[in-house]
Amino acid sequence: MRYVFLGPPGAGKGTQAEMISRKYDIPHISSGEMLRENVTAETKLGKKAMSYMDRGELVPDQILIRLIKDKLSSPDCSKGFILDGFPRTVVQAEALVSILHQLELKLDAVIYFDVPFEELITRLSGRRTCRACGINYHIKFKPPKDKRVCDKCEGTLYQRDDDKEGAIQNRLNEYQRRTKPLIAYYRKEGLLITVEGGKEISKIFEELCRIFGVARYE
Ligand code: AP5
Ligand code: MG
């Protein structure tokens, strides 16, 4: 199973990828999470990426391409993966083609999460993330038992800096300008499957499990 999850910020890519990864026991590769780990560890890469992320802008392509290439080349990705948040530009999509070609692998499909724009703002502003394991909650749609503590690992929950108002708008603008063209790109490649992402979390999960059983391409 080799899938890309594509969609705007707040579309539910991370939520579904985490559930699918557990059900099918394949790695969930979140580019945003990998960058946040580098920021927390104060690596050179993390220091470079942080200013872009806090402003809600995309981090330069070459940084992401190197990061994902190393990850996909690791043995734990040999039986499959869910790529969440990469590629996000046409340059990244083309780099992914050449990375997979070198590894003699092929994508099964690209799942596009189609969600109304107003819903994205509600989802992002109410999201809370675990500092320890990175799992996402929502104060209304997926509330943790204790609003400050992760149900799974008891880590502290926090609001991402880029989930604050100014950064949300920038992220949505970046999506429109630089990521949305990938919908047409993957449709042309015959790899795109659109999922109605405005539904309940459990309904979308059921649909994804169906798709993974029998892939339907547009
Ligand atoms: P990243 O962490 O990837 O953020 P994003 O794409 O903006 O996506 P989000 O994580 O915000 O949304 P999601 O779709 O995962 O939604 P989630 O499941 O959490 O990237 C962060 C930054 O890193 C970027 O801005 C950029 O700077 C940099 N970056 C990362 N990748 C890059 C790349 N390839 N190139 C360049 N820069 C890169 O859900 C959101 C909320 O809604 C949660 O609270 C959840 O509980 C709730 N929710 C989920 N599904 C539903 C539902 N069906 N109904 C109701 N609520 C729901
Ligand atoms: Mg995410």
C-alpha cells in the first residue's frame, strides 16, 4: 500500500493517516510532523524551517525532498506507506516520481480530501496536538478526556503556533496558490481519488478502508 494524502490544512489528512497506519500496520509519514520534530530538537534543518512554518508558508522544496527521500529509502517503508503533507508543490511531486523510480516502487493512488473552506478554519482553530506523540484532537469534534492531556500517552496538549489566526490564513493562501494545482496534476496521471472530507471522522475512515480494498481511480 503506497498512498499520498492530499488536501488543504485541516482537511483531516493526519487524523485519517494515523488510523489507517494502525489498522494496516504501515508507516504514517507526516512531513509536518518530521519538521516539527526537527524544530523541537533544534537541528540545523529545524532552525531553518521554523520561520517558514510559524508564518504559515511552505518550507523550501529541497529541504523536504531530502527529508522524504531519506525516509522512503529506510527499510520500514518497504512494505508501504501513507505520505501525509508531501508532495505539496509540483516540484515536489516530480521529485517523488524520481525517488520512487530509483526505489523501483509505484504509488497506488493519491487520496484528495475535499473539504469546504469554512469548515477548515473551525477545524484548525479548535485543534489541540500532543507534544509527546503528535496525535491531534479537536475541542469539539474529537475531544480528549482531559483537555490538557493526551488520552494515548498522557503527553501535554498544546495549540500549534500555525493554528493561530494570521498563520491559518497564510496556510490556506499557500495551499490555493501552490498545492491545489496537484489535484489536476494527479488527475492527469490517473492516480486521483476524491473523498468527501466534510463528513464525520468515522464515516471517512470507513470509506478509506473500502477504497484500500478496491481502488477506484477518477
Ligand atoms: P502540516 O503539519 O502538514 O500541516 P497542514 O498540511 O497544514 O495540515 P494540517 O496538519 O493542519 O491538517 P490535517 O489535514 O493533517 O488535519 P488534521 O487531521 O490534523 O504542515 C505544517 C507546516 O509544515 C506547513 O505549513 C509548512 O510550513 C510545513 N510543511 C509541511 N510539509 C511541507 C511540504 N511538503 N512542503 C513545504 N512545507 C511543508 O485535522 C485538523 C483538525 O480537525 C483536528 O483537530 C482534527 O481532530 C479535526 N478533524 C479531522 N477530521 C475531522 C472530521 N472529519 N470532522 C471534524 N473534525 C475533524
Ligand atoms: Mg496534519
